Amino acid sequence: MNDKVMSVIRAMQANEITEYHIYSALAKGLKGENANVMSAIADAERGHGYAWSRYTHTEPKPNKLKVLYFRFIAKLFGVTFVLNLMEKGEQNAQWIYAEIEKEVPEASRIRQDEEEHEEALIAMIDDERLKYTGSIVLGLNDALVELTGALAGFTFALGNCRTIGMAGFITGSAATFSMAASEYLSKKNDTGEQHPLKAAVVTGGTYLAVVIFLLLPYFVCSSPLLALALCLGTAALIIWTFTFYVSTVYKKLFWPEFLEMLCISFGVAVFSFCIGWIAQRFLGIEM
């Protein structure tokens, strides 16, 4: 076995051991069947690490920073997001298996095990957060579309950052309670597994969080146009982050989803900006 192949095997062994510790740590934070499934995934990774140790005759230490990183991400976005994110990394490494299969036939078995057995286990995870993804999407999309449009219109019609910020806050606060109430009534008559009150809190909380982030530039800037540019930049960052989350969890293509949501939000903002300009120029509205 040449040095290049051995170096690849050592790297793969270290990765398997690290992932074993990640899955083991995640299992400790879960309950019931979810904990059992996560432990089974961890055992599979440990088994792969042992298989590679027959070639390296070593026992590498896990990457502790990587373990801490994925534990933190799991707290923020849930275990399903972490599992699919790690699975993406394994899919990107499939060419490595193909490269060493000629000299290490066992690599084919390990690759097949990761493709079939672990994917089946991941599908068994019941992540409660995913039940409320629709509520998050509702609050996020409405806040981005409505508030970016409103702020763009206010920017030209009002022309003062503090005034725009206050108008945006009043608009956003009222819309937050409206969205939460609408979601509650909608889910109350739904036969799904969601709890109406929790769905309402998720929708309203998401809407309010977006409102706060979009309004911040208007309270720290003196130029309305600069504040609007920062507001739109913030909106683009929020869209990018959430689209990455959804595309990872539901295994969708990132760019089509991102561009669609970006075009809708920014399209409404441009349209509203034009309305504000028209209001100022032709209706004689001055602030």
C-alpha cells in the first residue's frame, strides 16, 4: 500500500472517530427512540473507524473543535440539520472511496454501509422542529416581503431615519400580532400534529425577529438610503441563512430556492420604493 493511500485512510479514520464522538454527544441530548437511533449511527461510525484501524494500527483522537461546533449547531438548528449537513460532507467524499477501492476492497463495503444503513437511520429521527418549519416560513416570508416593501416606500416618502424606523416598528408590531393570530386560527382547525398556540408563537416570534433585524439600520444610520441598503443586505443574509437551512434539511437545491425568495422580496421592495417616490413627487408629501 503506497503512502498516498495510507494518508487517505488515516484521514478517513480520524473523520470516522470524530463523527462517532459527535453522534454520541448528540445522543445524550435526545430521548427515547431518537436517542437509540443516534446511538446506532454513532456505533456504525465507530465500526468504520475500527475497520480502518486494521490498516493504520493507530487510534487517532477526535477533533474536539469539530465536535463542539456540531453540538452548537444542533442546539440552534436541530439534529436533522446537523445529520444532513454531515451527510453532505460524506457524499462529497465519495470520490475518495473510489480512489482507494482498488487497493482496499473493504472501502466498498464501508461506502455502501454509509449510503444505505446510515441514511435509513437518519430518516428515522423525529425532529419536532421540522413540524413547525411551515410556521417559520410563513413568518419569515411575510416579514421580509411586507417590511422590506414598507421600509422602501417609507424611505422616499418620509426621508428621516428615526421617523422611518418608528413607522416600521409600528407596522411590524401590528403585523406580528396579526400573523400570530392568523396562524393560531388556521392551525386550530387543522388536523395536523402542530399545536395551534405553539405554531402561533413560532410564526409571531419569527416575524418579530425579522422586524428587529431589518429596522436596526434605521436607528444607527443618519442616511435613509444607506439604512435602506443595509436593510436589504440584512434581508438577503436572512434569506441566504434560512434557504441554506431548508435546502439542507429537506435536501433541496439551494440556488433556485434562494434566488426565488430573493427576487420576490426585493421585487416588492423596488415596487414600494417607486410608490414612495411617486407619493413624494406627485402628491406633495414632505416630511
